[in-house]
Amino acid sequence: MSPRILFVAGAHTEIGKTHVACGLIRAAREEGFSVDALKPVVSGFDPDDWTDSDPGRLLAALERPRNKAELDRLSPWRLAAPLAPPSAAQAEDRPLPFGPVVDFCRARIAASDARLMVVEGVGGLMSPIAEGATSLDLLEALPGFSVLVGGGYLGAVSHTLTALEVMRAHGLAPAAVVVSESADPDAPEFMGAVALLTEHAGETPVIPASRQAGYAWAGLALQVLLA
């Protein structure tokens, strides 16, 4: 039996998708789930120092060796420039067609004996992930359920609600929104931002992930997502 697919989408870039993905992986493993993960495309990747990269952090959460074989299974398209992947690939004179990315993900999912497959997109929901395709297109290509990660910075409520409406319009409403607290000391008061987002998110549960709480929020988030 193929694993359930949990897609981690973002309302914006650099807001904590990997933090949320790692928290959900850890919570699922603590509940006795077998878990696997994919982040098929990653940019801003330094092959000489990738321990704290998104793939490195995901492998640590999975308690997998951080070696090239595991990296190839998790993130085969690794690009150096910290740009949208098609632009980063163009800078390296490399093609980045969408079809092979989808085929790779589907093959890995079909071959996995895990109960849960966590798939992380790139950037925000509408960020280009490959030639002519966005993270939304990858979400559509890999049927399962999803979590939308929002931020706590000024303007994050608007970005998160916009992404939420796009997902709903495509029949892909997330099972929950997880709000990742901003490290910016000038960001709006966190729980106030969470309350404002909750007021406008309708039936979609909103879960705060404060920095002080570590991964304490992840167990509740997993329960909501799997309900």
C-alpha cells in the first residue's frame, strides 16, 4: 500500500516550511508512524556545506544518514543559486522540466513502504518549481492532503489568506494552516496575528507554531491533519 501524501505548502518563501515539515515528521515518528520525505527540488544549495540545508534538516528529522545516497533519494534536483529553481537551473545551463520531477515523486511514493510521505514544495504556493510549473502544480499532481504554512511577519495574514483562497479555488483546501512565528523583533504580536488569521480562515483550523514552543505544536497539528 502506498503511503498517504502530506504536502507542505507555503504562503511565502522563507517562512518555515521545513521547520513545520520536520516537526510533523518528528511527531508522526513519535506516534509510531513510518515516515518518508521528499523535497524534489531545492535551490540555494551548497554541496560543500549542506548540514543545515532544507534536505539536511529533513534527513535529520527522519534520522537518516546525511550522505549523498540519501540526499539523492530526497532532493535529486539541487541548484546553487538562491533563486526560483527555473532561474537557478538556467544559471547553471541545466534544463528543469516538470514532467521528470512529477515522475520521480510518483515513483518514490509508489516504492516507499512508509505510512506517511511528507512532500515539501519550494517557496510560496505560486513559486515556480520547474519550467512552466509552480508548487501548486506539484500539489495537484500528487493527490493527498496538505498543510499550508503561514508566517508571522507584517503582511503575512494577507499572503496566507490569498494562498488559502487559491488552494480552495483549485479544490485543494488544506487540512490546516500552521503559522510559523517570525524571528523579526519588529513583527506584529504573534498570537494577535494568529487570532486575526483564524477569524478570516473560516472552517480551516489555524495552529500557532511559536519559536518558544519548539516542536510542541506538532503533535496537535498532526492530530488535526490526520482527523
